[in-house]
Amino acid sequence: MSFKRVFFATLILGSTLSPSEAYSQAQSGELAQTGDPQSIKLTKPNPLKNSKPESTKASIETTASDIRGRLSNLVISELTGYVDERNKLVERTIVPGGVTDLRVIEAIRNTPRHTFVPDALKDQSYFDRALPIGESQTISSPYIVAVMTEALQTLPTDSVLEIGTGSGYQAAVLSPLVQDVYTIEIVESIGLDTRNFLEKLGYENIHTKIGDGFQGWVEHAPFQKIIVTCSPSEVPKPLIDQLQEGGLMVIPVGTSYQQLLHVFRKLDGKLVSESIRPTLFVPMTGQAESERREARSNRPQLVNGDFEDKAADGKFIPGWYYEFNAKLVQDDKSPFGPNVVEFRSDDPDEPSMLIQGFRLDGRTTRRAKLRGAVRSENLVRGPDPTQAPMIQLRLLDENREVMGVYWLGFYSGTHKWIVDEQTFPIPEKCREAILQIGLFGATGMIRFDGLSVESSR
């Protein structure tokens, strides 16, 4: 079995970094800030498949025309750039990821994301990853924006409250779908810049406020929909109060590293969860942060690394998120128990991954042992030899900037179960880590089990 371990002591951009991207960026010395890893799994059918081409094309054209009809001339002029990149984003990530609402798909296609990122990062605007916008803040990945927007079930008459304006991209996607967007940003410098920028672009139905999103925006309540792009430990009561009866709220809730993305509906004054998926967002700051109570271990703790814990409904893998093409299967030959995770694909462009974030503090853990078991069948690497399955570990500092990447891999061919492990030094400034497994652009089948990250002397 092909096996390679690599460490790049550099900043590597992206929330779902491929090996080839890591390698090329490390080789070129490219530095950038990481984004926030976020996730939700959908299993909806592709709306562009199993339908008549003529009717599908007509429906898309009508929807696109409706979306563009609600945009300013300046926004439309910006859409003349990066056309191919936006179309590829939609066709290779948004639709295959399970987004089916044509209004949302066309809103993504007709929002110029390159205008919402720093100039130095424009060429990466349509990669499916979070990008830095300053002040340790990020613009969320396009797929996550699309998924959360679809979950809101937007109507043209809706008044929507957004918590966490950032650069304004999420609000801009919502703008042509609803009547009004009220958005709150807690970082004053970002909020003021975004307010001026949105006004310049002509998004007249987006209204901004600088403040703590925990308190909502009572002057404009009630809201038919509320979307929150950061995670409190509990849903803030002011947001519940400001949600209209029967309205929907999309919000991640949980600890720093184990969260559930809820779609809540307000019924009889209380929130009823209609959908739950594992996820990972940056924590909500302000009052939500002061009320957060959670025990923090000084040792790394990976959840459900042996995949023996299963969700009751079988719709997701507990403890893991950003779940693409991952499937729990039985394999009695695994050295770590019968339940394993499998990735299988004959399309190198098909996303196939699973990630988990956890605390890894370089002040108390100076070395860590990364371990995992793998089994493969007919694995073929992608055109780039680094497009191969692996167990990848990214190290983040206190600002969630990637300090470097370790991995076990690159796997290929057909092999029985093998246990790989290696001990790596952890920089003192490391505070968090992201573990990712998947095909990374390869084809064939690979199974993973017995994943762990442990402190080591």
C-alpha cells in the first residue's frame, strides 16, 4: 500500500483542502487565512436529472430571469466576470451536493462572490471553501450558504433576520429571494465596510446593523425566517421571541467542536426541530460567549473514530460533518469493530469526504500520534498523483489560521486492512485541528476505521 507522511509548516488556505492544493500552495509559499469548516449532509435528488431537458432548461431560464430582475444594474455588470467559475461551482458542487431549489441554485449562480472577497483572493472566489475577510472572520463556503438558504424555504414576501453579516455574501444570496434582509454584525469595522459596500452595489432590501446578534433586532420583528451563521450553546431567547409563529430558524447549536445544525419551526411559541445534522461553525461571540459553559480537556479527543456510534435514523454519522458520499457499512474484518465508513466513486469530480474538528493545544500537547486503519479496492489516483485517499490533519492557531498539514497516505490499489500511524510535533501556537478523510479526487473504494489522535511524548 502506498504510504507517505508530509508536514508543511506554512499557512494553507481552505476549509476542505485537497492534497494537490496543499502541495502546490506549500511549494509556492502561498500564505492565507483559513475559513470556518461547516457542514450539513443532504440526500435529495439532483433536480437536473431524471427530467426532460426542454422543461428543465425552460424552468431554469425562467427562474434565472426572475432572480436577475431583482438585481441592480451594478450587480448584473459584475456577473460578466467569472462566469465559467460560477457555473462550475453550481454544476459540480451545489447541485451534486443535494440542493434542489432552483431559486436558490440561481441565486448562487447570480451572486458575484468575487466582489465579496479581498482582491488578493478573487481567483479563489468560486472554490467551495471559506475565505478570510479580516478580523479573524470569514465568508462561508458557497455550498453551506446554498444549503442553509434552501433550508429557510424562502418566499418573496419574507422578512429575514441574519446573525453574522460578515462580508455580506449570505445576505446578497438572500436578497433576490425575499422581501427584506435584516443583518447584524458584531465586529464594527467589518459591519461598517459591508454596509457601505452593499449600498454601493444597490442591494436596497438589505438593512445592516452593528451589534450583538444574540439580542436580535426587535424594532423589525417579527421575522418569518431567521438564519444564524455562528454557534451558541443554546438558542438565544430574544431570537425565539422575534421569530413569527410558524416561522423557520436555521441555526447551529452546541459546544465548540460538536454542534447540530437545526431547522426549527416555531409552534405555539416554542421551537420544534424539523431537521438535525452534525456541523461545525465558529462560536457565537458577545453575550452567547459569556454564557457558554463547557469543560475543555487539555488532550485531543476525537469523537466516534471507530464509527460504532450510529444515528437513530441512520441519516448521518455522529461526531462527523461535511459529509459527502460517506456511508457506514459492516466489515467484520476491521481490527476496530464491524462498523466502518466507506467512500466509493467512479467520478473524480464527485465530492467524497468527512471531517471533524477538535481541540489540540500545543501548550499541553507537544507531540501527537495520528492513527487510522484503511482497506481499499481498485483505487486509482487522479491526474495529479496527490489526488489520492488519505487521513489528513490540519493544525490551526488561535485565529483559526492553518499552521500546517500532516497526513497518512497516499493510498492506491487493492489491499486488505492495514493500520497506519505516525507521531508528529505540535507547534506551541496550535489550538485546534481538523481531521479529514476521503477520496480526494481518486476513484475506486476505500474504507476507514479506528481513527484517533492522541497526545504522545
